[in-house]
Amino acid sequence: MNVGYKSTNYWVISAGAARVLVDLGYPGTMGMMRANLKRMGIELAEIRFALATHYHIDHAGLAQELKMAGVPLLVLESQVAAIPQMRRWTKPHDQYIDITLDGNVTISFTESRARLMAGRFGWRNSCPRRAIRRQCLASA
């Protein structure tokens, strides 16, 4: 389900009550994110993990705010080094809050695929069409 705003897409992938937020929004827009989730009938407390496909301001800007709201950040090992670099691409008016490295759930690509196939993220087979499902699997 697309909960995007500001011309960027953010997806909630669901299987039953388990939900993963894929791509996390611009910094300083938590109110917009909460409003869009609510409009789609999703409470922030239902989000099991937040996953940024990459660490640019429009895809990971809300990561720390989501962590502070109780949503664990799921990070692929290969992305850990990119997290501190986020500050380079922001300006003071962006309201960006540095993403802390503590408390993140860090996994390898191999582990992400194994979890996905086992349904341990709660998002197995949640992509509606075959082509979209391939994209979901490729981004995991």
C-alpha cells in the first residue's frame, strides 16, 4: 500500500497484522507520514520494521524519528556505512535527525532472503503481481 507524499513513494507491505514500511520519508515530515498511514487505516504501532532501500534524504530522512517512535530500523550490512553519510546531504532547514547506529537490526542479504522466504518478516507473498513481487524480493 503506497503511503507516499511529496512525490516520493513509501510502501507498507503487509501480511496479516505484520507490516514493514519500505522507504521512510523526508526528515521533519512525521506528521504527514502518520496522517497518510492513518488515512490508509494503519497505526504506526503496527509497523514491525522500517527499511530504507537506500540512504538518501527522501528515502531515509525519517529513520531516526521512526526509531524514536518505537519502529525498529532494519539495515542491510552493506548499507551501514551509508548511514553516517546522510548528514552530508542535508541542510539545517531539513530538520534531519542523525540516525544512531545503536538499536538497529542489521542483517546480511543472505539472511534477508532467507527471512523473506520463511515469512519471518510477515511480508511473504504480499506483493500483488508477479512483476511487483520480483521488485519487492530484489529490494529485500
